[in-house]
Amino acid sequence: MTSRKLIDLDEKIRLKVKKFIEACNEKGIEIIITCTYRDNEEQELLWQNGFSRLKGGLSKHNIKKNNIPSALACDIVPVIEGKAVWDNEALWNKIKIIANDCGLDDPISWDKGHFEEIKSI
Ligand SMILES: [Zn+2]
């Protein structure tokens, strides 16, 4: 099971993601969420098929608190005219700056569009 709902994010990150999406929209960048919470079975399948380097249960998308989905990461992609845009680096750079302003970062180089909370120093 893969969720795209904000409610399946941990409350620590949920508002930041909401702010991030809104801030992108305000700048004319349309963003869709492709994943918030992902269960362990789905993660295991991604790993087995080479789409992720993390086995089931090891991703920040797989976290549950009191058996309730509480993901600490969110996957997004910008959309132009209804199409996901993966290869426009100038656009991704703008998105990254907006994310940083909202307290989010994309620390995993092999997982494009994956954002999580900026680690406090
Ligand atoms: Zn991710």
C-alpha cells in the first residue's frame, strides 16, 4: 500500500509539507505528492525490483506510530500540463530552494523528489 495523503505523514513534517506544496503553487509550480506512507511489503517489492536501495521497513516512508502511518518523508514531482517533469533541473533547483525555506531537504541523491525534515544540527 502506498499513500499519497498528508494525514499519513508524521505531524512533525505534515505542516512543513503542506506549506511547501502551497509555496510552490504560489510561485506557479504545480506539485503532486506521489508517496507519503508506504507499507513494508510495498517497500520490499521496490527493493527487490531495484527501484529503491532500502529493504522493507528501512525507509522513512515506512514508519508507523501506535500502528498509525507516520511517515517522515514525502515524494513529490512537479507537473506541467498534466505531465510529471523529472528532467528539468532548473525547475528542481527552484523546488529545492522552496523546500529548504519550508524546513525540508532532499538528502538522498538516488531518490529524486524525496524530501524529509532538515536535520537539526
Ligand atoms: Zn522517498
